[in-house]
Amino acid sequence: MCSSGFSFSVALNSSSSWSNPRSFICKERNNKFGIGAAPSYHTFVEFALDEIKQRTPIRSLNLEDKFTSTSVMNGKTELNLLSYEAPKIRLLRSMWIDGNEAMQVLDFAVFPEVAYDLPIFCANFFTSSLTNIIVLDLNPLHDVINNQQYREKYYKTLMPLVPKYEELLPWGGKITSESLKFFSPIVMWTRFSSSQVNHEALFEAFKDFYEAWLELMEQAKVETDASKILQNREAQHRYLSWRTQKDPGHQMLKQLIGEDQAKDLLRNFLFKGVDELGCKTFLDYFPEYRLVDGTVNEKRSIIGKSFERRPWSQTGDFIGDNLE
């Protein structure tokens, strides 16, 4: 997610609002992309749920119930939360923030069970009246820069997704290596002005990436080696620790629902598992962020090289070291 300079109030809708997703009507919207080509991300979530139900049985986790008592200011912005699990999925969760034409945010992720080394499906979309900031990826569980076996296992056949969308949804500009380590060679990192064409392209990309992840899930074989399961668990915990501490959406959530509720939402909904999958702290994984007083450096984009262009080749090899 990306922070916003606006201050909105919040009305929380739990999963009961989605018992019949097709009956849910966004305020002041008359098509899936809304007035003025601004997207209703409800459509994306609806597609994702319909699609996964055709592939695997899912069960509601009701993690969102904890947040139904969040105070409502003036009701102009709605925070819609959903959470599920499945045989190969530890957590599928969605947060859709509906601020009508002023702001739309989607944070949708699928975390595999630790007996699988599947990537983490990640869709972080921020739309305002002025711009769209998009990250869409199958975040690698393990290193894809140096681990060729893992990279080829999950991304070799998916590389055609990059040229399919790079003209309409080009690379979004500088990104540092501190964030890059959590992205795959197929990551869609882009910025664009709102238009019907761009939002339709984004929806198609979302569907393609999501269906690709579901196919990987269906093909995945359960790991029986205890040491490899432990590696998967720690890799996912490391990812969760990074996102909980450094997620750029924290500031926006703090504006919407206050600091305490924002931290609770991060730890117990968006990145649920950070307190259950391991005991290591953020600084255990990332000691380079330790300040002299022992606290965490809260600044972002402070470590590593910045990349103006996509630092992977068409075959998925990392070429960032050769880029100026």
C-alpha cells in the first residue's frame, strides 16, 4: 500500500458483507471501474474468490471480526476485510479501502502453508484522483537472485507475463535493493494516470497473475523433509517481519484508524503469522537497520542500489549489477 495525504473516516465491513458478493453495490458506482475510470477493487476481490472456489475448498477464518468495533467518524471511507484458509493456503486475506472517487486501495495476499515453498501472491494497489501506484507479484519465498533452482521452478514459464503488460504498465521508476529482495523477476511495479484502458489492463494482469499462482498451487507437492519445512517457515516469517515493520501502508492506516488499531491490523490481520511462525525479531533478520540506541531505523529506501529500470533479463536472470 501507499500512503495518502488525505484524512478519511472509516466504516468497517466484515466478511458478512460478502456473503453474497454480487449483491454488494459500491457507493456512487455504476460499473466495475467506477465513475471517471477509477476502479472498484471489489471487482478484483470478487473475481479472486470466485476463481479459488473452483480450485479448492476454502474456509472463513473470521480474523476481521476483531476489527468490527473500530470507531466510525463520518462514514465516507469503508474498510472491507476478508480472511480464508484452504488445504495448501495458510492465509488468504483481503483489505479493500473504498474512499469513493478520492481513494481506492487494495491489499490482497495469499500465504501458502509452510509445507509448501510456493511464492506469496501479492497485489498492492493505490488509486487516487491523481495517480495509481501498483505492485503485483508472486513474491518469492526464497532467494531468486542467487537461487537459480527456485527461480526456474516458479518463474521460468511465467516470464511472458512481463512483455504482455510492459507497454501499458511500464516499470514505475526507482526502487532500491532493500525492497527488491522480496520481488520476483515478473513483478509489476508501475505508476500511471487513471484511464479506462489502463485499469482494464490492470484487471487483466491481476487475473493472469492470480490464475498463474493458482495453477502453481494446484501442482504443488507437500514437503516431507522437516528441515525444508523449517526453512519455508523461517522464510515466510522473515517476509512477514519485513512487511509488518516496513509496509508503506502503515502511515495511511494510522491516519484512517489510529496508531494502535493500525499496528493491530498489521500484526493480526494483514501479516498474521508474524507472532506465530517464529521468535526472531525484525533486527534479528535485518541487523543493518539497528540504530545506536538499539531501536529500528524507521526510514525506507536507505540501503542498497536504486534501479530505474527492470533489473531482470527476459529470461529472469538478475542483471541489476550491470545497470547504471
